[in-house]
Amino acid sequence: MAAYTSNLPLYEYTSDLVKALVGAFLLRGSACTINDIFDREVDAGVERTKHRPLASGRISVLAATLYLMAQYILAISFFYFTECGLAFWVALFQLIPLQVWPLVCHPMILIGYRFAIYPLLKRVTHWPQAWLGFAMNFGFITSWISVLGTVNYPVLSVAMASCWCWTMLYDTIYACQDIQDDIKMGVRSTSILFGTWIRPLLIACGFTFAVTLAAAGVLNGQGISYFVISVGGTAAHLVWQLMAVDLDIPTSCGQNFNRNGQLGWIVWGGLVLDYMLASRGRISAVA
């Protein structure tokens, strides 16, 4: 979206896309490590997760902590050499500030605030997915500022709201896999809170996701390809998801959760085609 609105040359878009991919890999990797450190005892009591390295005892907390520190060093070094100015500080904010959780939270580690708080919220509120919706999608802001160097509050606010609804949808479905074990272990989630009203919640999140995705496109001046593929494709995919998923069967929930990764290709595909057509149009106009 930032490339589209800024007429970014194709070679720069490709380069920035690779940087975003590497940055996301480092951030998501550290988030998974943090989550597994905090959830190791809970995971041990859940049938689906009891064989994870920390939960099963195959890896120690110390080893996981050292691995986490290595992930942070790699991520900070990567952002230092690939970003500058405001983009660099926003990237560090994504990695660290929402980052520094006090050492007292765990005597052995200094961990990321944003992603550490998610597993902790599971113990005190039924809305950990709401926090995850913010933490998981902050990369949208990072990437936007990396390309443009400025903040467009209307576009970023609406786009983040859209992504937040998407995360609420797929992570609630994900949590449906382990409802009985989670109740036994004292873990909370939106899937437990809403009970028989889970499907209406998912419909509301999916509808709002599609509507705000369209609104973000309007605010950013996107073209027809975006609205047909990214927005229309998203709406169709969500309808199919909600018709296909059986929320009472864990394997169905897991399969449907993974389908949201496929949905990401639809959203991105519309954006890429829109960007390419706009770039070709500008080249033709100049010629």
C-alpha cells in the first residue's frame, strides 16, 4: 500500500519486500520463543502442545533464553543496517519497547514486552487475542514508515483495525482447538468466553475485517484490482471459511486457522496487481 501511494520503483519495492520478510521472520521467531518459555507448563498439560521442546523438557529454559538473546541480537543488527531515521526507531519499538518487560517477570530473561504480555494475559483475561491483534500487526506501521518516512494516521488506523479483526478471527478459531484442556489448565480465551456464541463473534470480526480493508483502500486511493481481489477475495474466502469450519472438531479448527495463511496471499495478490498496473500506467503516461 505504501509502494502504491508513493509510486515506488519496482526494484525498491522488491528490496523492501525482502527486508520486510526477513524482519518479520526475526520478530515472529522471537515471539514464538517468548510464548513457549512462558507457556511451557501450560503446554505440557495440553494434548496438542505437550510435545513442544520446552513443554516436553527436551530444551531447558536457559537454552531457550540464550536462543532468544541471539534472535534479538540478529534482529537489532538487521534493523540497524537496513533502516534509518524514524523507520529504525519504529522497528526497534516493534522489537523492544513494546519491548522491555521488567526482569522481575522472569529471573532469567529480559524479554520483549509486546509478545511476553500475550501469554501472561491468558491467565487474567479472556481477551488475549485482542492484544495479539495489536502485537502481530504492528509490522504494517513499521513497513509503511520504512517506505514513506511519514505517518498517515487515517490509513494506518483503519488498516490496523482491519488486521486486528483478522487476528481476532483466526486466533479465536485457533483457540477452539484446545478449549477443554485450556479450561483444565486455567487458560482463558475468547473461544471460552463466547461459548456457543463463537460463530457470531467470528462473523462480526470477518465482516468488519472486509469492510475496513475496503475503507483502507479508499483512503489510500487503491485501484480496482485491490477491491476486486484483495477485498472481494477476502470476503469470499471468509464466507467459505465460516461455512467449512466445524468449531467442535479440533482438526477442523486447525485446518481453518492455516487457511488464513492462504488468505494472506489473496490480500497481497490484489495489492501487487494494483501496484503493477499503476506502475505500468505511469510509465505509459510518461512515454
